[in-house]
Amino acid sequence: MRIFLALNSLVAVVLAASRTSPPSGSLTVGSGGTYSTVQEAVNALSTSSTSTQSIFIYSGTYTEQVTIPSLEGELIIYGYTTDTTSYTSNVVTIQHSSSLASGAPDDEHTGTVINTSANTKFYNINIKNTYGQGSQAIALSAYNTQQGYYGVGLYGYQDTLLSETGNQVYGKCYIQGAVDFIFGQHARTWIDSTDIRVSGSGAITANGRSSSSDVSYYVINKSSVDTAQGDSVSSGSVYLGRPWSEYARVCFQNTVLSAVINSAGWEIWSSSSPNTEDVTFQEYGNTGAGASGTRASFSTKLSSPLTISTILGSDYADWVDTSYLA
């Protein structure tokens, strides 16, 4: 009997980690769904309703650019998956190829997904900008507050993730790029339990905090940094960040850093504009081959880690799915 009960409990856990059918009331996309594209489902949402709305996307690759307008209520977008706890079983991909070099009007509008709505959650979806090297080409343009991305994969080369405004969380995600691929100006961003993978030499972050009073803060917590599978990146050729503005503010803490990270950790913006006079570049408790070395003089070591409540506010649990935090 005890063995039977244990097996029952195990099956329940396994089933709880699957999302292979639409939650009640969801708009559906893909084979077996109502809409053939994600944008069609987004267009069918009410912009004035204060109720929670949701979209469920069946397995497949959707080659399109998706723009989410400002909505009055919460929006949740789910991807079909047999394992909700990670990005590793994702079978839903939204992809698009766009860059400044290919004619986009500005960097924001190169985004494969452009999310301008507050109170949104994405689960188990891969978002890719397939343009490749040579120009800014965003996978996700995130432009509002209380946005959460869980088990999401973000793929690009330069400027993969634009985390621009408001409070944002990325939990158990995958973020890939080479040049300034986590960037933005005004957001308070908490990246947790996430695999950050580099596909070329450059800086991971490029924070553009505009002044000493700007709230922007990027914190990478309990994550890992390594080379993207299939790519070859020289040891010491990658930096944790460089300052897009002189008030840049970024912290890597309790994160495993592979040998791709340069011993200086951080680099200047450029020889003509170092932008280091007022930066806040911090580390705490990092491990791995890339965590050692003489760090840049304009960086600091913290005596204790930052807390999510310090960055996002004491009410963060009201909108963050905390099951995706370490």
C-alpha cells in the first residue's frame, strides 16, 4: 500500500509538470487551435477588460513578429510542454528575422516579440531573432512593468533582450547572445536560475541607466554563464557587462561563471567614452573559473547578496511566480 501511494504521488508530480492542453477559457493557436498565428490571437484579446486573459500555443514554429498592445488586465501566454519547470522541453518557438541593417525603423522594432503590456506572464516559449551577426536584432522587447518570463528561451546575437521599463522577472530561462545581449535603460530586472549562454566575444549586459536617480538595476542571481552549445568562444573573451551610460548598474551574484569570462570581469564602453565614472558593477559569491582574477577598478565586491525585495519591492510575490525562483 505504501509503495502504491508513493507511486501515486510521483505520478501526480509528473502530471503537474505538464501543460499539454489549454487552460479553461484560453484562446488557442496552432494545429487544433482557433487561430493559426500568435498575432491573430493577440488581436482577438480585449484591450479594455480588467479580467485575466490567456493564450495557449500548441507545439510548432511560428514565423512572425508579435506585438502585444497595452491591456487593462493580466495576460498569460502558455506554450505546450511536457515539463513546465524548465525551458529544456520547450516545443513552441516564435521566430522572426529583423535588424537595423535589414530596415527596421529602430532597435525596439526589430523584436520578434514586442511586449508593451503590464501584468503579463510567458511560460515555456522560445523567442528567436534569427538575423545573426552584424547588427542589432532583438528577440524580446519588454516595455512595461510586472512582466514575468518563466521557462522561456531567448535567442539572438546582438541585443537579444531589451529589458527597458518597469519591474521584470526572468525565472529558469535561457538567454543566448554575444554582444550587449541583455540591455536597456530604466527597468529593474531580476534574472534567476537562468542559463546565460554566449555565442561570441563581447559583453553580456549593457545597462543604460540614465542618471543617479534612475531606478534601473539588473541582477543576475543563482544562474550560470557558459558557451552556447555548438559554438566556440575563447577563454577570457567575454565580460559580465559594459556601461551603456555612466550610471549603469548591474550585479552578478551566486552565479557560476565559466572560463569564458575575462579576469577583469567588466569592461569600458569604448576608448573614447569609458562611461565608468559613476557605474555600479557588483559581484557576490560567484564561483567557477571565470569568478577569479583581478577585477576592473570600477567594479565592487558586495559583502552580502542583494534581495529580490530590495530590487522589485516588498510586494513582488503579488505578481511574480515564485516557483521559478531558486
